[in-house]
Amino acid sequence: MTDTNIASKAAPVRFEGVSKVFGKDVVAVDNIDLHVEAGKLATLLGPSGCGKTTTLRMIAGLEMASSGRIVIGDRDVTKLPATDRDVSMVFQSYALFPHMSVLENVMYGLTFSGFDKGEARSRALNGLELVGLKGFDNRLPSELSGGQQQRVAVARALVLEPQVLLFDEPLSNLDAKLRRQVREDIRSIQQDLGLTVVYVTHDQEEALAVSDEIVVMRNAAIAQIGTPRQLYDAPIDRFVADFIGEANLIDCKIVEVDGDQATIEIEGHRHCLLSRDLPVGPATLAVRPSRILIGSETGIPARVAKATYVGVRMEYTLTGAFGQVFAVQDDVDDPLQPGTDVKMAFADRGPVLLPEG
Amino acid sequence: MIFWIIIGWVGYCLLPWYMVEGGLWSFEWLFSGYPFDEDFAPALFLTAQGEKLWLVPLLIPLALPLLVLGKPKSDPIYAKILILAGALGFGWLIAQGFGIGIRGFNFDWLKALFGEPKIRQFGMGYGAMLCASAFLFLLTQGIAARGAVNGDVFVVSAIGGVITIVTAFVFFPIANMLFSAFVTEKGAYSVFVFASKFFDDRLWGLGCFWGAKCGAAWNSLFLAILVGLITTVLGLCFALVVTRSGFRFKRGMRALTVLPIITPPFVIGLALILLFGLSGSVTVFFADLFGVQPTRWLYGMPGVLIAQTLAFTPIAFLVLIGVVEGVSPSMEEAAQTLRANRWQTFRTVSLPLMRPGLANAFLLGFIESMADFGNPLVLGGNFDVLSTEIFFAIVGAQYDQGRAAVLAMVLLFFTLSAFYAQRAWLGKKSYTTVSGKGDAGVHPLMPNGLAIPVVAIATIWALFTAVVYGMIIYGSVVELWGVNNTLTFKHYVTAFSVRFEEEGIRWTGAAWDSFWTTISIAAIAAPLTAAVGLVTAYLLTRQNFAGKNAFEFGTMLSFAIPGTVIGVSYILAFNVPPIEITGTGVILVVSFIFRNMPVGVRAGIASMSQLDRSLDESSLTLGANSWQTFRRVILPLLKPAILAALVYSFVRAMTAISAVIFLVSAEYDMATSYIIGRVENNDYGLAIAYSTTLIFVMLAAVGLLQFLVGRVQIGRRTQIGAERTT
């Protein structure tokens, strides 16, 4: 895969106080600052309507920022239309031109980039080979499967050697099995060629799998930026904790803070963890389902409400005075029966404190 | 099944077998000699009295189904008997219908076989129609029982019904007409007759290249190609302005799309006469200004061309606006991110993707121009085109059916070739967006170099159209155009005066007769058109059966057949038994149904393909049969489509002229043919006043539709709702 002549001109992308207002008062993106390093894959993640696609389209130049500055490489592109930016995009619907063959589709951008016909053709063939579609050049897009169309769209964007490559929910029209494959392909092409990629998705698992950096967005603003690990292990608030992976959010009380360690109390059960600069008082504990321990000597009294066998593990729903939590256990040989009263505790690593909310 | 057996017996034993005088709605026959009088008697009484003995064999297929009454459907005998009974009965009915006409046997070999008995019969009446439908549906039930289309009785019956009526009212008259082109004056068949009429100089002459007259065929062809091209370009300009520009008066331009629907076809010609005719305002103005003699330049090719362009540009606009909006925005955005500038994007992506729309718009303009009858009649002067030539061949002093048929064949050949040319040009390439999902985004604006001329052209043409329509209204209240320009309501009074008397309102105006006839015929035709159209659409979108493509082609065919051709073929075919309806209101209704059916079919297909098939399937699995599903699930969801089909066919029936002019009679005169009659008498004031009234009546009908459709809300996902409003 590496012996191709597609080079990378990867450049960083920077947003400085960028806002986008549709009409008079619909704020789609509200004053965001963002920096994507050259050669990295950054994901814009969030629920629908959070402004992630608008942000992507502003990088592409398909939407113009209402205020702020957008810089790609060392060029201020805020006022440049899509045509004049060195950016290409893979659309959610692929947007392959149905009246052109696969090769014509891939050559399309090259012919407007000053290459002569022969050069454009050989570059396009190269791009098709890179995405594993050698020999498909004379087909029409309508004669390809969904996954193949997707790869043509990627090739079409890649061959331009853009400074930034954009993906708008590229996997959403594919079936579940193909998704893993395509997302791995995209990631390996990105890493092999050292491309700067900005990737939009609403699927947190997809984001965790492909990203160097994830930008979680909510209500037109950025909720948190970090590596997949940071976001999963140390979410900044309830929204991020709940959106990235599943998290049980339990009300607790910080009874003592000692340096960076805090002690919390839930129904008499005490647990020690990082304080994250929270003061003594009420707070929220976020615990991943796998970090809940069931059946220890001490802990919070709870009752098994549901027990589900899913093959690799057991899934339990526990209820108690704290409400309801969802837990998974690797022990499938001696499952707990629904109705059993148990004690619930937390693993030493994993649970994080969040502000009360 | 029992229902159709009863219907069959009722038709045979109780109702008059033959067409009764006074039309379908008169029940006089009940009191004058029924059931024994020969004219009104049911078949049973006829045969019992020893008359029309060839109806006796029908008793066999009528009796046959009684044998299987108690049998279960799965019994192979059941299906066989029903098919046998249906086929026998239907076949015999048709055979005797065509075999024996008013003057006895229709074919010489029958005469030879049976001698020349004194037998004759008239057109089919109630009894015969009921019997025919009973046999038809017994046949389809038998076919369904054998397992065709999953043994679905409703679907098989619907297919059978549609095929039968389309054959009877589209294929039969056309075929009949084609044959009559070969008939000599003595009634024999001859190829030479056809050839002599076909190679007539009036048809194919090329005199116009050296100063003489060209043949009507060439005239029509040149005119249609020009009109097709110009309307397509203008329509594209309008569509681009409305969807791809920041132009301020876009909404006003959109209103243009309503115009062709509500305008009787020749009204534009009239307005052009008021403007550019010998005493038209513009002509007189320039004549005074430059001191030149006013000329009759308008009458002929230029006038017809301008009138047709004005009339059909909105149709092209209507077609193209959907297509231009239908180009997926992400295609154009993709092109932009691939470094194509706006002009390159437009040229390499937008325009090619609009190709099917452009082809369609051209085809429509071409066919409409070919079929247009009103404008050439009003403005043609010495410029002969096929549609008017056909008319004069039938109604003129020459009365030459064969010539009319030949002309109609040439016309039909042109329109059908255009159909094929369109298919060929589009080729196998795909123009539809590959995936319909995730098409957010907006259409880019046109590049400036394109936008300025396009907006200019569209604005000028829109203003011209507005002036022309203004002229229509103004012209209707002027005493005598160009001679006495005082304002008056005289024409309206002549046409639509009413007197209130003791016994009620008396409609004394000259136009009332044709006005009410038009309204009632249109009102009868509209629901029937909608019904036939929707059932056909249901079959085409929801069912799979052998020969579906041919079925679709057949139902759309009547759209490609110009109205004049339909008109000629109807009077030729339905002047004689077994279907003898010339001169009645029925023939008008029937012609409207089959002229406008494609509209209903298209409307139905468009909205049915938006309804998820799983709706039907869930209804079927819940125990409903397909008729109940159609009735309870599909129909309620199709209310907007039904309303649209209803109003559209109503309005089209009111504005139609080309087919109607052949089919009207003294008793059933339609508004449009009445107006044409006024125009031929140079009574422009009345004609324009009447046209104006029609425009407003139809505007009201369309407005009512919009109001009703606006209120019919169907719970659907909002995304689809959004798509439908754009």
C-alpha cells in the first residue's frame, strides 16, 4: 500500500473564534476554537444537530463562517470558496457523479488541478489501486456495491493530495459488517500517507476506533477535546461521560479532600479517588459498567433486577436506593439470579468524579 | 363470483340489450313498450320472440358458472369452468358485435356462409355492457383461481378491466383509423390509395425553399422542433432563476407554472392578435410612428411560433423546476470541493444531470406543438400544419376520411419517433442520485456569467407573458378592438346574461348552454379519470405481473397521441356498432378519460412510490385482501394525489380542444369549440370574454384544490414532508 506516488501535503487546521449563524438567529456553531495538527485524524463527535457537520462544511468552504478566522496550513481561508481551498471531502451520500464512469469520477478533480490528461489518468488509476478497486475503472457508480462506491469516493478525494481530507459520516450508509473493515481501511490509508483528516460521526465507538483526537460537540459548542483514552477515562462532565461509552451516573457526596485525592460516600459506603479539583459537597460519580464490582463484602446494598447472558459476559441491571445501574461481569459460569440481594462496590481505577448536575 | 353471475343474468334478462335513444341517462324506455318492444327489449325477450337469435348462445356461458357454485376455489374444475364461461361469453359477444352491423353482416365471407338474412343490430346498451363486464370478470376470477398473481382476484380483475377498456378506447380506434387509410372510395382495401394520399404534395412539398408553400408535414415538424427547443431553453432559464439565483421576484415566476393548466389553448393566439394583429395595439403604434402600412406578418409561422412558445414555456418550466431541484446538492458540492469552479461545476455536473429533464421538456414541447390545434387555427393563415389539416379533411367540403387518417398517421409517426429519439439520447446512463440519503446542503448559485443573461431572459419573457394575459382581460371589456376602444361589459352580458322570472332563473346568455355542458361533462369525466388512473398506478407500482412493461406503455400511449388523432379515430371507430356513441356526451367523457388518464397514472405513481410497501404487506398479513388494502390503506394515504388528479382532469377537460372539436354535436357543444366558432365568425369580443371567464373558473378550481390539499395532512416523517414541499 505504501509504494504509491500519492504524496501528502498535510497541513494543520485552525479555527479561531468561529461562529456560524443561519438566517437571523439560528446559531449552528458558537464561537469555537479548534486546532487539528498536521497528519492527525480528528473526529467531530456529537448528537445530531450539534453543529459538527456545519463545522466540517466550514472547513470545506461549503459554508462561510459568520465570524472568526479559519486557517489551513499558513493560509487564512476564511473567505475562500470551496473551489479555491486545498481540501477535499467524502460525502455521506458519496455524491459520485452518476453520469460518469468510476475513472471519470476519480479524474474529475485532477482535470481542474492543471494536470494534463495522461497524468490525470495515471494518478486516478493509482488512486483506484490504492483503495483496492483496480479494474473497476469503466464501471458506472450504479453498478458498484455500497462499499465500493464509498471507496471510489475516497479515491476521488485522495488523488488530489489535499492539505486536509474531510469525511462526513462516511460509514452511515454501510452495513454493520462493512463498517469495521472500511473504518480500518480509512485509518490505515490516513496513517500510511500521513494525511490530515477531519471526520464527522455520531457513533462514539467509531470515533474511539479511528481517532487521534476527538472533539465532542454539544449545542453548537465544543464540550471536550482529547484523545480517545482521555475522553473515556476522564470525561469532563455528565454529557461527555454518557455520550462516550456507557456510564452509570450516581449521586454522591465528597466528604473529604486530601491533596488530589477525594473520599466520597454513597449510602455509607466510602471510596477513594482523584478529586479533580472538586470541593467537599455533593458531586456525581461516573462509573463504566465494567468497573462495578458485585458481591464484595462491603458496599452499597442493591438487588439484581435483570440478568442477561450475552455470550462473552453477563449483563446485570441493579436497583437500589441510588437508582438503577448497568453492570457487566466476565463471570458467566455462576450467574446471579434476578432477585438476589448483593453488595455493590467500585474498582479502584476507572470511576471518575464529575461536578454535580 | 355470485355477484358477477347475477349481473350477467340481469344484463341478459332485465335490461335493454341495445343502445336506447336519448342517451344513457334517459329512462323513457321503461314506459314505452318495455320489455317487448324490439328497441328496448332485453336479450331474453328478444330471443323468446324469435328475434336476434344469435344472442341465444350466450345462455351457455351464462349458465356454466352455476355448475361450480358450491365448489371450493381450489378445485381445478372451478377455474376451468370460469375461464371457459368467461372466454366463451366475451368472445361471442365481441364476435357477434363486429360481425353483425346496422346493415347486416359486416364481412363478405359471413354473407357467403349464411346467405343474406334480414338481420341487423345497433350499438350495445345497458344489457350488453353488463353481460360483457360479467363475462370479463368471470374470466379474471377463473384466471385468479388458477393462481395467476398469487391468486389475487382483485388484482387480476383490475388488470383485466384496465386492459379491456384501454384496448377498446385507445388501441381499437387507432388501429381502426390506420386501416381506414387504406380504404378506397368503394370500400375496398388498397395500398395505392394510401400511397397516393401519403405522397401528396400538400403533405411533403418543399416549396417554401423557393417561395412557394411547404407541405403540412414539414411545417409541423419545423415548428415543433423550434417550439421544443425554445420552450426548453426558456423553461431552463426560469427554473434556474427560481432555484439558483437570489432574484427577488422568484415567487411571481413560480406562479407562471399554473398558467398552462388554466388557459384554453387558443387564448394566447387571441391575445397576440390584439397586440400584433392588423389592428393590434403594437402594430398600430409602430405603423403610426414610422408611417408604414400595418402588415399581416403575425398570421403564419411567426404568430404560431410565438403563441406556442408562450403557451408551452410554462410546461417546460414545470418539468425542469423539478429536475433542477432534483439534482442532488451534494453532487455540486462534491464538484466544488474537487476544485471545479462554479461554471465548471454547472457545465460538467449540473447540466449533464439535468439531461433527462431537458429531454423530457423538449419532448413535451414537441408533442404539444404537434398536437396544438387552437393556435394554428387562429393564427395559422396560410401556414398549414397537420393538426388543422386533419380537421379540415374531416369537417371541410372535401370530407376525406382516408386523408385525415393518413395525416393522423404522419402526426402519430412524428410524436412516437420523438418518444424513441428521447429514449435513445438518454441511453443507458444513469442520472439518478445513487443514494438518496444524507442530502443536506444547498444548491450553489449560478455563476455570474450565466446568471445575468438567464435572469434577463426570464424577466423579459415573464413580462411579455404578463402583458399577453393582461391583454386577455382588457380585450374582454373593449367594445370592438382597434375600432372602438370604449370599455363595455357588453360581451359578458351577451354570453352570460340571466333573467329572473317567476319560474326561476332563465339562462338567456348565448354561452350558458356550452358552459353547463362543459362543466357537467368535465365533472363526470374527472372522477372516472382519477379512478382509472389510480388503479393503473396501483397495478404498476405495487404488483408484478407478466407483460407489465407493455401494460405501462399501453396506458401511457394515449399521452403521445395528439388530440386531433384521437378525435379522428374516435369518430371513425365509434360511429358504428358495437360501440356507437358518436354525437353523445358519452364519447366526450370517454375521450377525456383516456386523454387525461396518463396524468392520473403519473400522479398516482409519484405518490404511491413514496408509500412504503411494508404498509400494504402489513395490511395483507393482518388478514385484509388486496381490495380492502387498496381501499383502507392506500386510498386514504393518497388523498392529495386523488385531489390533484381530480382537479387536473377537470380543468384539462374544460380546456381541451383538439380532440373535442371532432366529437362535439349540436346537443353537446363544449365551451372551447363554441369559442372557436365565435373566433371563426370574427366575434373576438365574445370569444375573449368567454375565455376570461373560463380562466377564472379554472383558477377557482385550482385554488380550491390547493386549499383542500393544504388541509389534508398525513402523518409522515417530516423529512418526506420537507421533500414534498420543496
